[in-house]
Amino acid sequence: MCEKSKRLKLIGIYVLATLILIVYLGPYLWMFMTSIKTQADVMMWPPKIIPDQLYLKNYIDVFSTNLPRAFLNSLIVATTSVIINITLSSLAGYGFARLKFYGKDTLFMLALATMMVPPGLLVVPLFTMMKNMPFGGANGWLDTYLGLIIPFAVTGFGVFMMRQFFLTIPMDLDEAAKIDGANKFIIYSRIIMPLAKPAVSLVAIFSFLTQWNNYLWPLTVARSQEMYTIQVALKAFQGQYNINWPMIMTGASVAVLPTLLIYFTLQKYFEKGLAGVGTGVKE
């Protein structure tokens, strides 16, 4: 009886896991299957998940549009933002976690408070700032990489994650390094940062995903097609009276590849980073 109960419980877990997997993977499967259909197949009723004939020409046609340039723009914006965010967040996190100075707690609270402001509320003031930035011509930093990258390059989330992970590293390492003559920057760069790969990976993944999937800010700042990011460029497949679903889904299938690649590459450190943040609450 006990064995039968365990078996039923195991079957229930498998069924539940399968249903959750279908719910999460279903939209991705639908996206990919739509990308290999013609417009007529997409409009067919009742809809077919698997088309009678695979239409791979969508993947050729999509590269004859502005999408490759938009893909490159997104890659530049996301990668540069990751580098800036890791550099500045780690420096701020190091200061908050391991240095003593007046107003440290207040400054950290202010950094956390930035996480509570919806990005949509910042669009108008940031747009005004970018338009009046010096050394950018008549439109300031609008329609430039600086305008796309700088406003959201450093996040309170990154500072918080780095600080929490640095708290888990024993202070004895700092004391030993000081005895050997190391200054604070050497301790940060040669001792603390090499131990912080999980936290760095965590911040890198979240920062890359945020910038890669950002739509509102690039739509606001980019004024020409040459500066469109991939999320904005996908909107070009939507006309006033019709929507080219196969091309949109083909572009979306291409757009999702970098996020999958960076996640699976850093997955090991990502899990360690989450575990480290969960325990890094003691000074």
C-alpha cells in the first residue's frame, strides 16, 4: 500500500512537471513553428501546429531586412551595458560590503530605492537629459549608442547582488592582504573579484537580458533605422492593416538565440550566484 502510494505520488509529480513544461515551452514552440510557415498557413483555420511543408525562406528573407543591423546594435548595447554594470556595481558593492565610511547605509538604501521606480516613469526626464547632453550635436545623445546605453547601464539590482555576495567572503582575506602590503584596489581586483565569478555571472545574465529585451527606451531614443535595436526592428513587420506573423516569429527566433547562449554558458555560475546571495546577509 505504501509502495503504491509512493508510485501514485511520483506519477502525479511527473504529470505536473510535464504540464508546467508544456506551459513554459509552448509559446517558444509556437514561435518556431510559425517561423517556418507561410502567411497563408498561419491564417489557416483550424490552425496546424506542424505545417504540411516547411517554409525556410523566412530565415533567408529576414536577413535581407534591417534586422542584422538591429541585431548588431542590440549586441553592442547589451554587451557594453554588461561590462559597465559589472565594473561599477562591483566597485560600489565592494565599498558597501567591506569598507567603513560615513553615510554608507543611507547611500545603500538610496541604491536600493532605484529598484522601486518603474522604468516607464523615467522615460520623460531621461529623454530630456539625453536631448540636452553636451558634445552630441543638436539632438544631444539621441540616436546614439551613448543614449541607448548610459541611462540604464548601472542598476541598483547589480549593486545589491554584488554587495550580498561580497559579504559572504571572509574579512580575514582582506586583513591578510593588508599585512602583505596590498592596498584596497589590489584587494578588490586580485582577491575579491576572482572569488566573485558566480555573482558576476548572475549580474551579467540579468543585465544582458534586461538590455536585450528592452523595448521602450530604444523606441524612445533611436530616431533612425540604423540605430534600432532588434526589439524595435521587429515592429517593422507590423503594418497598419496587416501583420507579417511568419517574419515576426522568424526575427523573434533569431533574437532569442543570444539569451539562450549566454544562459547555458553561465548556468553553473548563475546557480552558485543565487545560492551565494541567499546566504550573504551577515557582516
